[in-house]
Amino acid sequence: MAIKTAPSFAYRHVAATDAAQPPLLLLHGTGGDENDLLPLGQMIAPGAALVSPRGKVLENGMPRFFRRLAEGVFDEADVVRRANELADFVLEAREQHGLAAPVAVGFSNGANIAAALLLLRPGVLAGAVLIRAMVPLGQPPAADLAGTPVLVLTGAMDPIIPEENAGRLAAQLAAAGAQVDHEVLPAGHNLTQVDIRLARDWLAKRRV
Ligand code: MLT
């Protein structure tokens, strides 16, 4: 594993040991970094190539993937700009490492930027696992996500993300043609063992 700086993002890359697995794009939550989700990636898709960038926006020193005005209130112009930047990074990393289109695995803020990336740049991601995601854009762009598999994992007791909001995101993605599986877990905002099991089983079943 090496720390690399591509033109656009600091990130880590772990080479695949199982070529049959799609690469994962790991997107951390607020205050995380490029190291955070590497163990999760190894648990849910053993042997897959991992690409894990660090969000470039700092909120009181904590890395994120886009600016927010308050908890759950996003600077949508920044969401659009940063999602496009991240999409460009994915294309760079694919070229650099010879990778297929990745499946994003995002947690919280990382799940929100992954949802924005899906809607703004269809085709860049082969699919997505969105853990504790919410609607990133009030007016979603018209996107063609036909056949793109997406797993949305929501915590029924999440104090940050109302279940209704996560349901709206799942509906937006499905309306754009994505094949959406939405599971509501007896959990809060934090990642749980159930998330890990569901994500692993979903990836194995779909081989997306
Ligand atoms: C966000 O800002 O993306 C969400 O509120 C989740 C978080 O990062 O706390």
C-alpha cells in the first residue's frame, strides 16, 4: 500500500489480488481520511482493488468531500463542483492503475458525495453502496442510471439523517433507472456489523 498524490486528490491505492472483483472507491465520512475505510473495503470485497481519496474540504480541520452550511444543509454549488472533481479523479485513477469503473462505498459525507456523483456523472461509477446517505441536491439533475446497482443502508435511529430523507434519495436514484436496494437497519448513524454483512453479501451476489 502506498500513499500517492494524483494531480487532484491525496489517496491510497491497494492493488487487487482477485481480478474478478470490481474495484472499490472508498469515501470516508466527515473527519476521516484516506486510511479510514481501507479495512472496511478489505472486509466487504476481499482481494478487490481499493482507491481511497481524502476529501479536500476542511471543516474546522476535518476533511470532507464538500462544504456544508450547517448539519444536513449543503452548499449545493460546492456539491456540484466537488462531485465533478471527484469524477475526474476516478478517471485519472483508473488510467493510472488500469482499473475498471469502481463501485463507490461511501459512509455519511462520503455516501452523500457518491450519490451526487452518481446523479451528476452517470457511467463513472459501476455501482454504489451508500451507508447513511441523504439527498445531496434539492433538484436532482435528469440522469440515466439504467441498470446501475445501488445499495442504500439507512439507520432507523439515525439522529442526523431522517429515514424519510434517505427514502427520498433511494426514490430519486430509482427514478433515474438505478436498481436500488434500500435497507433500513435498527441502527444509528454509526457503521455496524449488519452494514458490513449486508454490503459484503450484496457485492458478492451482484458481482457489480
Ligand atoms: C454531510 O454533511 O454530508 C452529512 O451531514 C453527514 C455528515 O457528514 O455528518
